Amino acid sequence: MLFRAAAAAFAAIATAGLLLAPAAQASSRSVQVSGNQLKSAFLPASDFGSGFQSQGAVSSGSSLLHQPARGHISSMNCGSFEGTVGLGTFGETAFAVRFISHPNLSPDRYYFQSVVQFASTKAAASYYSQAYAKYAKCTDFTETAPPNLGLGGGSAKFTLHSISKTSIGAYQAFRVGQSAEFSKFSLLANALVVVAGTDIFYIVSTGLTNDPVPASLMRNQISRVQRLR
């Protein structure tokens, strides 16, 4: 599933103009920022390692979103859930996503980042708990291989290897480890997901080797976003 999230982010970047939604005022219960502001707070690509470059980022724009959730996480199939993470599907007020790779390593290592803002801490916490339950439930499934990552097309078998709760500073977090068997090769993916106030943070590391996302990266990402407020 994590691979479908990366593919969705890549596709979103390529078709950024299609993602913008109507603007409105968000809840007064929290300080809200725009998707463009969230995008400006992404970590420098060099923080992921020497030679890594941003392959583009997209956001919900300069205004806040006001739209209901378009799907219930519990009833979505695994691929559909993961492919829409951070793209304005679950009632977010703003979001930003980015795809990072190394021109000399692909497909050995690439990263997907997402920052998703909700109108209240309650809404963010609800999404977080539902997402954890969904990842835990999606243990083995087969989906169409993401066509835009050079993975050979056809179908791919996705397998959950680990899921565990943790913390990043004072914030609740969980880690997910998965693998995917494509026609050309197999890949491993590790995600770190954090809920911090009204925000959900994703960093996904994907490649031929098993490389969990460093906690220090996530701490720095959270700090940069919180400075916006």
C-alpha cells in the first residue's frame, strides 16, 4: 500500500491543477495554514541523504479546503485507502505532498512525504486511529502495480511485515513495514506516521533494502510545520 501512496503523490504532482478544491474558513478551534505554507515547510531534500532531490511537490493551494470526507476508511479497500492519503479525501483543510529520489539510485531509494491538516485535534486523532487500524488489517493483498514508478506494470502482491506503535517526542506515532513483489523486482517500504495537534505527518522510505525512517527526520519536519503557527 505504501507504494501506491508514492505513486499517487507522483501522479498528483504531475496533475497538480486538478487537486485544488473550494476555499472556506476552517474551525476556529485551531490555527490553520494553507497547503502552500505546508509545502514551504518541507525538509530540504538533502536532509534525506547526499544527492537526493525533490521531484516535485503539490499542495491544496493558498486557501483552506472545506469539503466532507469522501470515504469511510474502514470500508475502503487497501489500495484505495493508501492511494488517496494526503490528497483531500478525508475532510482535510489543507495538505501538501512531495516525492524525493536520487537520480543515480532509482529505484534503490525514494521517499514520499505528506503533511495533512484537519480542522481540529479531534478530527486528526480520529483519522490517525482509523489509519492505524486499516494498516493493521491490510496484511496481504494484490493490486495493479503503480504504472508511473517504472515497476513493470501488471499486478503486485503487497505484504505487511510489521506495524508498531511508538512516539516522536510527545506525539503518538506508528511505524509500518511492507513489501511488494512486482514483475521486475521486489521493494521494501517503511512508513512513519505521526499525529501532532491538527496535523498528520507521513514519511515513507522505499527501496531494495530495509531502511526505517529516522525519527530525527520526523522531529525536524514537525518542528518546521509548527513554526508556521
